[in-house]
Amino acid sequence: MKTFLAKKETVQSKWHLIDAEGVVLGRLAVKAANLIRGRHKASYTPSIDTGDHVVIINAEKVVVTGKKEEKNEYMFFSGFVGGESYRKLSLMRERHPEFILEHAVKGMLPKNRIAAKMLTKLHVFAGPKHTHEAQNPVKTTV
């Protein structure tokens, strides 16, 4: 019996909808990363993008445990000498809540070229409305 390897021409991707309200950030990021990679499919092949599209709504209402709201910092670098800047998670939640989830999911994907294409399948929205109703995403629980 031969090992089955998926081909990118035969992969059929689905759409999943996840509501982030009241869900812990890490658990949500693991679920989204596994759906994007295609780890939930029997046809999963590490070298082929077999994953599905994931739409996450209510990103501003995601929960973090402990003192992470005040202690977690995101580092940005301008490219110039002394151009490092840090922003707390609470500030990012106010200004750009989608970034928190995008950053967490990106960290759970492999560090290669395929991951950059996989990340385009993640669609994060701060509020309850999204622009992908036409794709009929299936509601997924975390």
C-alpha cells in the first residue's frame, strides 16, 4: 500500500467561522492554525497547503488569562538605529484588535514560504460583522 500525498490541484478548501467572544487567545489560535494548515483532514500533507479558510469575528472580545493584559508587549522595529518600540496588549486591543489574533496564529504556523500563503486564509474582524457571507462559512466551536 502506498502513502497518499495530496496535490494542490485536488485540495478543496472550506470556510470556517469562529466567534472569539469569551474564548482564551491561545486556545483560539491553536484551533485556527490547525484549520489553516489542514491538520484536521485525513489528506493532510505537510509540504502542501491543504488547509481551509478561517473567519474570526469579535476579535476585540478575546480573553487572556493572568496578568498578560498588562505584561504582554509587542515589539516593532523601524529598521533604524534605536528604532525599537514596544506596545502593550491592552493598547493593541484598543487600536488594532485584529493584530493580536493574527500575531498569535502566525506564531503557530511553520516558519517557511508555505506559511505565508496559509496566513492569507486567515480573515480577522474586530466586530461581529464580516464580509464573507457569500462563502457560507460553517460555524466552528473552540
